[in-house]
Amino acid sequence: MTPCRGSCQLPLQSDFKLSNGFTTCAKLRASGAWQVKRFISSALAAAILAGIASAQTEVQWLTDFKKAQEQAKSANKLLLLQFTGSDWCPPCRMLQKEVLSTREFLDYASKNFILLEVDFPRAKQQTAELAQQNRTLAC
């Protein structure tokens, strides 16, 4: 497709309609319609990215049980523990993908929960202190 040089005609509806029902690109550029469309597209993309970023930064899974308890008490929220095998457990991965990372869950969780991940990985390394804490919580 060759770029428009102001002489092509597009089948668009606007105030600059020619007698044959087409509008010239040069007239559209002169009207500023392209800049408005570009601005709206950019603003929409920025709003979507900001929404995604805010959802990801609002909800944080903690790993320290005592810190999570303190936050839950001070914020008057419930403590939600997720026991997982993040690098090997298929049902855990499915739960993460289909529930815990959804917009609905993240919105609800940010208002009602302090989140604690109790992970039992096989390949991923954990500190000895964190592994001991997680084993204690599992019993």
C-alpha cells in the first residue's frame, strides 16, 4: 500500500465529502482530524497501561508471615494465605493464571486482604529462614 501524498481518496464520511462520496487525505489533514484521532488513540493506550500498572502495584504478595500479620491488624483486613508450589504445581499455576491474576480478584483483594504467599518450590531457591517459616505454617 503506498503512502498517502494528498492525492489519494478514502471512502470516509466527513464535512469534506466530494461529489463522488470520497474525501481527500489532504483535506482531512488540513481539518486536523488525523491529530485528534492520534491524540484519542494515545490517551486511550495510556489509560489502559496506567490501569494495568496500578492493578499490579496495588496488590503485593508478601512472604514474611509476621509482617503480613502486622499489616492485616493495622489495616483491619483479613490475611489470605496461598499455599503453592509456584514452579512445579500445575493446579497452583492454574489458580494463579485463572483467578489470582484477574482484575476482579486484584480489585477485591486490594480492598479486603493482606496477601501472603507460602511457597514450596522445587527449583527456585529460598532462604533457610523462609523455608522454615513455610514448613511451620503448613503444619
